[in-house]
Amino acid sequence: MNRVAAGLSAMRGRLFWKILSGFAITFFVMVETLWLLLMLYGEPPRPVLDLYVTRIVPSEFATAAVMLNRGGKPDFDDWLITQPAATRAALTATPLEPGTTPQTSIQVGHEVLTRDVVTADGRVWRLSRRMTDLMPRPPDRGLAHIPPNILLMGAAGGLVFSTVLAWYLTRPILRLRDGFERLARGELSVRLGASMGRRRDELADLARDFDVMAARLQQTVSARDRLLHDVSHELRSPLARLQMAVGLVRQSPARIESTLARLDLETARLNAMVGELLTLSRVESDVPRHEDYVDLHGLIASVTSDARFEAGPLAVTVDSRITPAATLSATGMIVKGSAELLRRAIENVIRNALRFSPPGGTVLVTVGVDDAGRRHVLTVADSGPGVAPDLLATMFDPFVRGVDGNAGAGPGLSGQGQGYGLGLAIARRTIEAHGGSITARNRPEGGLTVVVTLPWTMEA
């Protein structure tokens, strides 16, 4: 364990240093390459050249012209001595042949600026200003010689820029790693979205995806714990009755026949509950392995027919209205998935509605298609007592207690009449595993309406 922790600690800054060194070297090379390109280009940069052409050189040429007019070459030389060394080396005055047409403006040549001046005695002088002092080249060290201040600027700039960039990129990654570590330790409430601040990049998206994953994991673990708690609670009652029956046999052997009947009943109940729990746990894992094409018309018609047979002794009417869509194939409404699980889910909904409908009541089964949403819509409406509004959101959870003291929350919560509160839980898991949804709402005239939607698939 200590070795793993040491390895993780060693990896903590590895990406940071890679980014830091990589961008620092890149920035440094860019600065020095720019310097070398300027040296190889051989001319001053355009802004500097424009400054000299428009400001500095015209001023120098004007002063030189005044000196030449006043005293000729000697006065020019005397004035030039007073100028900086760079100006003395770069500025010259050369007499031109008589009759030469003078240049009236500054001419820009290769690293030299020229202008002609006509003195009072009619002589024409050409003033030349070389630009070598703008970009001095070390004559003995070549182009590779870079001044120390340029080296320092490149190194410092690259270090600062790379440090900020590396910190900006690695900080959210470290927070993500810390979040995964905390999640692995069992802290399911950890969330990272708020720690990303105002970031709107891929790392922030990854943090939000992490939050969604953690929330779903927390919800799954909470549902598992709640299910285990509910199962243990539900198992206590039949086990207690079994123990009581065994105790009665020991106290009164003459009652063995009635006690055996009770034992058979409680054993059957336990067996049915275990079967429901196994079905509930394998719904999501089994559905993806089924690639059947199910005729939803025929399936619902078959379930409705069975429900009518069961509704006879209860004096309840089961009415069905199946509305096919013109856009579907002639074979009916086709869905893809497990026929067995879909049949069981629909049976749970219809039979539970039937169970809670009073004598003389009606269960209406309506099937249609939402063309815009490309889905089937199954509606099961009963005339029972309905469900308390605060239970509508949880009535599809396992072992929800409802209106009659049995497990359930009104129509559809009896677990196929067993009283275990697993019927609609199985239905919801099955429908959701097939990409659909199941909801419930109370009817204004009394009773409950359960709406099931499934994505439709056209038969090839």
C-alpha cells in the first residue's frame, strides 16, 4: 500500500514538469530564432526604419545641410565631431560632379539613406546615412552570437509563461485525480463541478461528467442498500410465521395438518418473493442479451385477454383500444427486446390495475404511437381509489407501502397480487432497460392512469 502511495506521489507532478519544460524550451527557441531571423534579414525592422526616415535622419540631414551652406566641408566636419560615435561613422558628405541633378527627397537604399544638398555656391553634396548602427553585428563572432540580455529575456519569459500554463492545465487534472481517489475510498458525495470555477473547456466537461457518474453511483448504492434493508424487513414476517408454526406443532402435535398447510403457504410466499427479487435483479443484465423483435399488438392483446378472463369473477370490465399508426408496417407495432420480460412488465401493470378496481369498475387499456417522438404509448387507466399525491414519485420503488397496508401504493403496487411491492418495480426496470419510461398520475374522475412509453422499431 505504501508503495502504491509513493508511486502516486511521484506521478503527481510529472505532467506539470513535462508541460513546464516543453513550453519553456519552445518559448526560448522562438525568442532566439526571431533574433537570428532579424540578423539574417540584414535590414532594420520596418517600424525602426520608418522612424529613422521620418524623424531622426531628416533632422540630421537638415543640420548637415546648414553646416555645408555656412562653411562647406570644414564646418560639416567640425559639427560631425560633436555627434555620437555611431553618427560619425554612419554619416558622410560627398561632392557630386557639376551638372548632376540633385535628389530632392530622401532615398532609401540597401542599409543606406541618401539626400542631395545644393549649397549657396551651387555645389551639390550627397549626404549618406548608413543604417548599420541600428542592427550591429559582431564582426568576429558570427550570427550565432546572441547578446546576454536576449538570452535572459527568452529564458525568463519562457519560464513565466510555461509555469502559468502548466499550472492552469494540471490543477484541474490533480483535482480530478483527487476526486477519483475519494470516490474509490467510498466518498460517494464528492463533486468536482464547483471546483472548476468558470472554466468552459474539456477538463470542465470531464468534471461535470464525473459528477454525473458519482451521482448515479451514489443513487445505485443507495438503492441497493435500501433494497437490502427492505428485503430483510419483508423476510422477517414470513420467517416469524414459520417459526411460530413450528412452535405450535411442538406444543400441540394434534394440529400438525393445519400447521403443515401454513408452512406450505409461507414457503410458497418466500419462494415467490425470492423469484420476484431475482427477476428484479436480472432485468437490466438480461435485456441487452435479447435481440427479439416483439409484436406489441399481439403481446398486449394476449395480456388483455388473460386479464379479461381473470376479471370475470371480480365483475370488472377490461376494455382495450389499440390504435395503430399509418407509418408502421402491416405486421403491427414492433419493438426490440425481450418478449418474456416485456410481457411480464405489462402484466404487472394491467393486473395490478385490475386488482384495485372495484366490482363494476373498468380497466381501460389504450395503445397508440407518438409519431413525433417515435415511440409507442401504452395507457392503463382504472377506476380504483387512486394514489396519494406524495406517493406518485416513489410508487415504482420496491416495497413501497400504500393504501391498504400491503406493500404497494395503490393500483399497480401489489406485485402480481402477491403483496410484496415488486410488480411495478420490475415493470419500471424492464421498461427503462428497453429505453422507455413509465409514469403514473391520478385521474380527475377517480382512479389511476399508468403511462408506458417504448421506442418503436420498424421491421426490416
